[in-house]
Amino acid sequence: MKAKSLKLRWLPGTVLVALLSACGGGGGSSSSSASGSSSDATVSYQVSLANLTNQQPMSPVVAIIHKAGYTAFDVGEAASVALERLAEGGETSTLVQAAEADPNVLQVKTISGGVAPGTPKTFSFTAARSDRAELQVTLVTMLTNTNDGFTGIESQNLNNLAVGQSTEVTTLAFDAGTEANSETSATVPGLGGTGFSAVRDDATVVVTQHGGVVSADDNLGSSGLSEAHRFDNPVLQITVTRTE
Amino acid sequence: MKSTISKAALAVLGCSWVVSAQAVDFDVKVTNLTHGMYLSPVLVATHPAASSVYSLGSAASNNMKAMAEGGDSSGLQTELIGAGSDTPQILNGTVNNKIPPGGDAEQLGLSSSPGNDRITVVTKLMPTNDGFAALNAIILPTEPGRYVYKMDAFDAGSEANDELMVVGGNTVGVQGIEPDPDITTTGTGGTGASGSDNNATIHTHRGVLGDSNSTGGSSDLDNTIHRWLNPVARVIITVN
């Protein structure tokens, strides 16, 4: 019997929060259990989301727990209509349906109410221990005071987290490439404007990083946004803690 | 397992002689993350530690000015070869060799010579007056794996950021931004977004201003298209 592995693998931005933790402590409530109630059969994670912008409330969040092979978005690729609906209007249902139909997806969570600046949100999920080595999480949410801005993480590996360990990731703002960044009140859902529109009229028609908003205070007279809506990277902090 | 541990430990201790002794076979992929900037053909070279092509906070060399103002890497290539680099590589994008927003360029099967343990990646942001993105003589990883780096935008400090379209603007010493048939989102008739840089050394780019008037205003760039937030590009080095 030799020691399993002494090599600690660090993800970029990973912070080891706690190495020592009582096994199976009374952490989050793990409700999902298929066959038996043995805690050995499952692994559980708690996810905390902190909106780092000044005034970009984030839409309801879709979190997809999956294995390799599922992709919600990729820089340089055209957005799916499901992603477009989320990025332009904060709509989650199409993306949820598409993910649930994917054979590589294990479960999909919707965090309703979104994530407001200054008000962190927490959710948790449980997966079969037999899937642990392949576990990835993808998470997306709209920056609601933009035309088609969103943020999230794509296929983040969770397989190296021990019980009690956390990993912390900060995210970049993306542009879905599906709607021109006009910033008008009529097209920004956070200002009461239209959310999803099937028209694709962006200058760049693939997913890229977002260039930020200009705002009326910076001489874009037609913008319904003010300087308070401006943002810079990173826009969201995601902390994943393995609780079981 | 034992050798893995000791190598990792040595890397932590900074024993660079351990890694510099070996040749490295690797692939490089550069992705343009911006929404409205193109990247000029990307210069990639592995070289000795002592031969970085620029320093933050120092004035740009003529070769760096040619790169940042004109997207011309020939001077830097000569400079690097003279410093003992491996043959510099040029990664061309899909739009007349430029990498469009969201696009990428990849070079497989590169190899560094023993001793060339640093890698430099440089590209010009187009259209800007003298904006570039770079990895400046970073340590080339040696352990097989996939390494992801983010490139921020820098300003060469050598040309005023007037954001005006001028034929010949992509020439060192010629003020302005070269009109480019591949980049159709630019305007004309601006009066000049900015005067000379206050910081005449290489510094973090403050971003472009742009305006909402395609035939006038202060800038020939569009403020809803050409602005960016860092990072502007992603580099993936895969060590084989």
C-alpha cells in the first residue's frame, strides 16, 4: 500500500481553503439518492456565486453538471439559439432543455432570481460517486444591462477536489455575437427593453469576450446605460466546495 | 511518480538549469478574444532567457515600434535569431493572414533547442495606433501538458492614439491607423481622439475610445465595436 498521490495539482486561480475537515460533517443537505441512502454512493458540492460588477444584475443562472462532450459555448463559435436566448434575454428554458437532451449531461440546475451585485447566491448539487472522476460544471448567466453579454465557466473540472476543499474561479464577460451592442433602452432587458430577438446583427457573429459598455455618460448618446453600468473583468466569482 | 515529484519540487525552487537543458516539442494556438480587433500575424519564438524584445516601463526599440505601429515582425525576427533563438514562427490567421475577432491560429510540431527555455509571443492589435499583445520571454513549460496563458494589451508609447485612418499609417513614424479592406467597421473624418502619450514607455494600453459617428467625431473607431477589456488573446501551449 503506497500513498496514493503526493502530487497536488493546482488549477489556475485555485485556492486551497481547507485541507482538514471532518468527514461527512453536517454540511449541505444532500437530498438526491437513487438506490440507497449510503453516503458512500454520492459526492456533493456547494457553489457560491458573487456578482463582482457595480450594476449588472445577472439573470437566472443555468448550471450544467456533465461529463466531457457537452459544450454550452466556445469563443470563436457561433452561439446556439439556446445561448442566444440566455445572453439576450436571460431566458433559461431552451438552454435547460437542450442540456437535458444531451447524453453527456448528468443534471441541470436553474438558479432563479439571478445574482444581484452585492448579494451572493449559493446552491448545491449531488452526483454519483462513480461519476466523480469525470465531473465537469458549466455555468452561464446574462449581464442584464447589456445587449447580449453573458458570463460563466465552460467545462470546469471538479475531479481534483477532495472533501472540504474549495476551488475559486473568476470569470470574464463574453459577448454572444448575436445582437449589436446598441445599448438602447429598447434592446437592453435590464432597462425594460426587448430580450431575445431572432435577428442577428452583431458586428462579430461568434462568441468573443465583451468589450464593455460605453454608456451615455461616455458620449454614446443613444445608450440607455449610465456610467454605473460599466464593468471590467472579472465579473463573477464562483467558489465550488466539495462537501461530501 | 518519484521523478514527477522531484521535478515539480525543483521547479518550485527555481532551478532553471534543470529545465533549460532539454529540448521541448510543443504546439502553440493563439485565440483572439476581442469583439472588434484583428491580430496581425503572430510572432512566436523560443530563445535564451537574456534576449527579451521589450521591457515594460522602457521605451520601445525600433523593432518593437515596427511591430506595434505596423504589425511588421521582421526586425524582431532578425533580433531574436541574432540572440540565439530557434527559427521564429509566424502564425497566420484566416483573413489575409490576420486573426479576426474570435478566430485563432495554430502551429503544431514546434521544437525548442536546449538552452532556449523562454518563449515570446507578439502580435499587433488592429486597428490601433501602437497597441500590441504579448507574452514576454516567459518560461517555456517542459512537462507534457496543456498550458493556458492570457495576453493583455500594451501600448508601445511611441505614437499618439489619435485613432484616425490614414493611408500609410501602418508605417513607423507615420501618425495614424492604416485603413484596411478586411476591417470594414471603421469610419472616417475624425478629428483625433488623443494627443501624444503621456507615458512614452511601453505601458498597459488604456483601451480605445471610439465614437458613434462613422464620418466625423473624434475617432474613426466605433465605440460599440472596437473597445476591449483585458485579456485580449489566449495562448495555449501544449507540450508533447
